[in-house]
Amino acid sequence: NAGVTQTPKFRVLKTGQSMTLLCAQDMNHEYMYWYRQDPGMGLRLIHYSVGEGTTAKGEVPDGYNVSRLKKQNFLLGLESAAPSQTSVYFCASSYNARTGNQETQYFGPGTRLLVL
Amino acid sequence: GDSVTQMEGPVTLSEEAFLTINCTYTATGYPSLFWYVQYPGEGLQLLLKATKADDKGSNKGFEATYRKETTSFHLEKGSVQVSDSAVYFCALSDQSGNNRLAFGKGNQVVVIP
């Protein structure tokens, strides 16, 4: 099992450019999450999904969109990148309905994004 | 809303020293509590968790006890190693059924040989 994978690992954007971050999990998890990590701020939830075809806003959703067209994938989009979106982005997943393990979140290795 | 507070500042200590990282929380209901660890250049990994009052979570020599009366979940290890150098995050799960986590700001721990 690869667990949770993220692509790309690192990206540099210019202000106004768009990009999509991809998260994939192979644990058959129902729930998926996108966080951003900034120095001294801990992790803040951007958007999350509780199942295929569903998404919801987290703590800091502005400037981001998400889609969950397939259960194993969760995409995070930046339509018009801003320097304030320079951060490290983490994807996580949880809850396998068959095993019943609900609360533990499993994290990907992160995507480092620099917006100039 | 639910929140987690961790002690300010990095923690630097010598190998084999005793480690304590304080964590207190504010929540309605009875959340589950977690400690996650982030090694350099990696994502977060679950270190331990506790799901109800007086539960003790333990893993890799680390322990934390869910104290409802003091709303705390302090992390301890009796003898740290250089390999324990990492960032440690305290977190709680909300009770919405969506399994969202609220994280503290994290503490950088540096263990010197």
C-alpha cells in the first residue's frame, strides 16, 4: 500500500497562475482533507470531503476549490494564485467503513508551493 | 469552537532527558485527543491517541493521559533520543461526525547528543 500520495512535491507559481494539486489514497477511505501548514500556525483545514461527489468548506477555504470525482482522489485547485498561498499543503484521509476505524487521519508527504 | 493550545516555543534538550509538552483543549462534548509527529521533510504521523477521559495513549516510549478535569493531554517521554527530534502536534477531533481535526500550533523538539 502506498497510503496517501501527493503530486507534485514542489511547485513555483507566478501570481495569477492556476494549478491543481492531486491527492490519492489506496486505503478505501471515505473521508479526505486538505490542510495548509504555515510557520507558527499549525495545520488549518481548507476543504474536506466525506464521500465521492461531496465537498465542504473548512477553516480557510477562500481562494481554493476542490473536487472529489473518484473516491480515491481529492483535487485542490488554485484558480489565481496569490503570494499569501505560499505554504506547504497536506492531504489526509480517514475512515474505512469496513474496518470501522474512523478517527485516525493518515497524511501524505506534502506539497511545497511558492507563489512569487 | 473547539481549539487546542500548546506551550509556546521550541524545546531543546539533551539525549536521555525527560520530555514534557503541554497541551490543553477547549471543546464541547467529549472529543478524542491525538498527538501527531512530523519528522523533517515528511507528513504527519499518528503518535498516540485517547478516546475518553482517563485513557492513556502510548507508543514508542511516549505517553499522554486524557484529563477531563484539567482539559489536558500532556505528552511525556522518560528518556529522549536524537531520533525523537521532530515537530509534535496535539489535536482533537470534533464531534460533527466528519472526523475533522483541530490542531495546536506544534512544538519543535530538538534533542542534542
